[in-house]
Amino acid sequence: MSVQIAESDEQLAACFPVVRELRPHLTEQSFLSRVRSQERAGYRIAYIEADGRPVAVAGFRFLEMLADGRYLYVDDLVTHSGARSRGHGAELLRWLVQRAESAGCSGLQLDSAVQRVDAHRFYEREGLRRRSYHFEKALRKAGV
């Protein structure tokens, strides 16, 4: 399995069916538009293919905080439901860790929704530890 970075619109479009399983509110067009916008701040999409199509996808970026220094943040990590338990997600996560290490990061971080219990078991099995709670407050969109 080799990890690739999606650069072209065609590569991103091929990743969309996998990402849609994690982000069902997105359309292909809104996905492409958001990725292109987020790329200006360093966001990238990495993926693994099987049988000529993406089966595991990760959106990631490098961040820096007073609390943790420089780290790799994983915004999105998903394996296609028909390709789970075959090592694709673990391989992609290993690649992300290696990328963080080679960039001199202090660690790798991600948030996971509370209902994603299977994902939590996967992360813990792969050596990630639960460290904090993430809080949010929804705000009314400007102009709405």
C-alpha cells in the first residue's frame, strides 16, 4: 500500500465517496471548494488505493499551539465501509505519524465525535490516547 497526496480535481473527486461516509453533509462540489480553500492554510488530502480507487482518506495539516508546539492535526480520517479491517486505516495513520515525525512535530492529534465508538477503539489500538474534551458553541452565520 502506498500513500498518495491528492492534488488534481480528479484525484480529489475520486476521494469524495470515501469522505462522504464521514462528512455526509458535503456535496462533491462543496467538498472540492472547501478542500481548495483549506489548502491555502496547508490542508492536504492523503489516500490509499485498492483496486484502482481510494479506500482510505485523511485530511491533515500542520498546526502550532502554545500548549503543544508544532503538531500534525488530522481533520478527517476514514476508510470506506466496504474496505474496513484490511489494514488501510492503520497504514494511513502510520504514514501520518511518520510525516509528523519527519516534520519535527511534537505529536499527532485528532478529534473524534463521541458517537464514533468503533473509531475510538481503532485509535486506542493504534496507540493514540484520549487526552481532552472538545467543546463548541454554534454561532449564527453572518448574514443569516
